[in-house]
Amino acid sequence: DAGITQSPRYKITETGRQVTLMCHQTWSHSYMFWYRQDLGHGLRLIYYSAAADITDKGEVPDGYVVSRSKTENFPLTLESATRSQTSVYFCASSESLLTGSSGNTIYFGEGSWLTVV
Amino acid sequence: AQSVTQLGSHVSVSEGALVLLRCNYSSSVPPYLFWYVQYPNQGLQLLLKYTSAATLVKGINGFEAEFKKSETSFHLTKPSAHMSDAAEYFCAVSDPYNTDKLIFGTGTRLQVFP
């Protein structure tokens, strides 16, 4: 049971380069999320997707692009990386609405450490 | 806007002592509330969640949390700390205006000393 996997786990890139972080989940969850984690800020939502071909902005979407052509994949692209995008990025997925009657759980990947130099 | 505040970015306890991690939320309607734990170099793992059923919620690894509407709090407790509890803990609240999202606190790092 692979669950949710992120790649690469560690990446160093230069300012101005395009970087794509991959996320793959094996549960066929409808919802997928991208968060970034920074000291003093906790986790902040970048983008999320309710289903294939449906995406929406979170708290901090600027400088990022997402796509969801298949239910199981949700790549995050930094179009032109900046130093301020150095962070740990977490992908997550959820079966359905978070606050439906069952209060569904979000499951997280292990994170992608990105350094922009 | 919905928000969650975790008081204390670092908490230190001795092994065997009570663990208390504080979380307060702001919301005009009762939210759903969650506690997640993050061990070093790992993703977040759900500890427990409150979804408007019993106000005292029991989670994994002996943790529990109590929803107190009058205090807008959802503090996490464990009667006796273990060395393996050392981690970062995040409180999260559902956004009542957008039920597809969670809003996280800034986290509390728990250290356990022998």
C-alpha cells in the first residue's frame, strides 16, 4: 500500500529555473492539496483540487502552477523559482469533503525539501 | 476569518510528566478540529479529530483533546510523556466557509527530557 508519494524528496535549484514537484496517490481520493511549511508559519495551503481538472487557489498561490489531468497525480510547478520559495512542500489527499458528516482525514506525503539558491 | 492559535512554539517536559499543548480557534460557527503530529523528516500524521460528536476525543499514542466551546479551545493532553512523543504538533481547524480546506496553526515543538 504505497499511499501518497512525493518526488523528488530533496532538490536544490537556481533562481529563475522551473521546478516541478510530483505527487501521486494510490487511494483514488478526490481531494488533493499542496502545502508549504516554513518556520513560524506552520503549514500554508498553496493550491488544492477537488477532482480531476478542478483546481483552486489557497492562501499563497503566487508563483505556483498546478494541474490535475488524472485523479492520482497533482504536480506543483514553480515557474521561475525564487529564494522565498525555499521551503518544505507537502502534498496531501482526502477522500471527500473535509467537514462532511464523517469529517474525513487528510493524509500527507513525506515532504519535498526544496532549496533555491 | 477562521484562524487557529497555538500558544507556545516550544514545550519541554520530563519523561512521565503531563503533556499539555494549547490550541485556541476563532470561528463564528463550531468548526471541526484536528491535531496532527510530525516526526523529524516526515509528513504529518493525524492524532485525533473532533467532528461535533463527543467533546472529549481520544487519539492514538495515548493522546486526547477536549473541545470547549465556551473557551474556543481544543487543547491536547497526555497524562505521561514518553521519549517517543518528541515531535512537532499542529492544531488545525476546518474553514466553515470552505469545507474543503484546513487551516493550520504554527505548530508546537515538544521536547521530552529523561
